[in-house]
Amino acid sequence: MPSSPPASLARQMSEAAAAAAGQQQYPAGTLYLVATPIGNLSDITLRAIHLLSLVDAVACEDTRVSAQLLRWMGLHKPLVALHQHNEQSAAQGLIDRLRSGERIAYVSDAGTPAVSDPGAVLVAAARQAGIRVLPLPGASSTVTAVSVAGDTQAQGFRFAGFLPTKAAERRTVASTLVGQPHSIVLFEAPHRIRELLQLLAELAPAQTLTVCRELTKQFETVHTARCADLPAWMQADPQRERGEFVLVLHAAPALEQDGDLPTDALRQLRVLMRELPLKQAVSLAAELSGSPRNALYQQALAWKSEADGDDRDEGDGDSGDD
């Protein structure tokens, strides 16, 4: 983050923000959730600058990060730390201040509060206390990544965030995300990005994945390819492993008939269904074949329905002969 701007620029920003805010009111005794830039300072909104100039205090995930952001805007406000380790206890102190009539803003280090960042506990406590909560929209790495992914087949998107760090749990959760009719948004740390790409290449090789690195920052990268191709792409340049990652697993293509699934996948599914419960058979078939889990599940249901119908028909015939 650059050093503070000249006083004249800070004053101009404040005046522009106040003018843009118009006649909108910001009542006292209200908690304001303020989105902050995810990397590029110019993504701060004029409304956020104006509101932050009005509040009595700013609650934040990291006081060092937020102090630097406020200084850049030419603002100086009391800061209160509220992060994942103290959110419950810190929330109560803020509720008391809000009840006394203070305006308080909450900001996370980057992006929109309470989306994979702290803030949800504070919002819930304020709501329970009858305190008004108002959001100020702005930067969001989730929405930014979905917009640039261009997933034309998706029926909406699901935010999954960070997967479990333990390998077994990670594989189990990931297997439930592949083959879905909607986009899946994932976050990942640089030291685990290779592992995640390899896992997705195994579970859903034919599905498309958009890898977003350092969104809005100087070395921003957006790359879209089949999951099967991405481990090699990542390995080709060590620089690609650096930074913060947002990934969008594109929706699996809609399948209309048996022929749309590979013959080997169908054969594996039939064999597994003879020995295992339906859901377990589908999960194993998806892992072994790399075919979309949702498509295999729909096919398994269709086969089961046909089999149940045949059994009923045979039973009716036997009772008629008696």
C-alpha cells in the first residue's frame, strides 16, 4: 500500500465522497459493514470513504492493516480489533457502544466482511440486540472471480471457500463439489495450490477450472483450462504459485442419456452398485472414472427406478397366477 496521499488529495477525496453521498442519512447507533479493496486501493468506494469519516470507531480484523488504509484516506479513527480469535468477546463490547448511540464500522483486511472473513458473529449479535446493521457494498474476490470465469452453463454459483487441510477430509469434501450444475468458488493458499489442482485433476479431469491469482493487483493472472491440464500449467512457472488464489470450478456439462457418460464409467458404476449402497457406489465411480458425480448419481437413480419397476411387475404377475 502506498504512503498517505498529500493532504490536498485526501481533502479532495473526502469532499467528492460527501458530494456523492448526497442527502443519504447514516443514523447513529448503527453497525456498518464496509467492503474494502482486495488489492487495488482505487477500488474503495466514495460512499465507504464518506461513511468512514462519519463513524465514531472502526472495528477491524487487523488494526495495522486498517490503520494504513485510513491514513491513505486522510482519516484517523479509534480502532477496535475483532478477528476470528476474539470475535465473541469483542462483539459484546461493540454492542454496548452501539446501544449508547455510536456509529461503528466493521472492515475486514480485504473484501466484504463476513464472507470467509470475520464479521458474521458481530452481525448476529447486533441483530439479536435489536441494533440496525447496514451494508456498504464493494470489492469481493468471490464475485470478481465468478464474473471473469464466464461459466455459461452454470445455474448460479456456490461459495465453498477453503477446503479442509487434512488430505482425507479434503478429498471427501472435494468429491462432493465436482459434477455440480453450478459454479463452485474456492479459496486456496499458495503452499497448497499444487495439491488442490492435482486433486481436482483426479476427481474431475474434464471439467473446466478458472484460476485467479492476485486479483486486482499488479501481477494479476486469470487462466481457464481443463482441470486435467492445470497441474502441468502451474508447474511450468514457479511464479504462478505465488499470491492469493480464488478458483472457480465450472459447472459440469448437462448429460441427457447414457451415451453421454463414458462406457468405462457406466460399467464401473454398474459393478459397484451390485456391491455397495447407491451413494457410495456413485462416489467411488466418480473418483475412479473422473466422470461428473452428479451425472453418475442421476444415472444410478434411473437404473434403480427401472429395477424397482421390473420387480413390481414380476410380483404382480406372480400374485395373479395364484
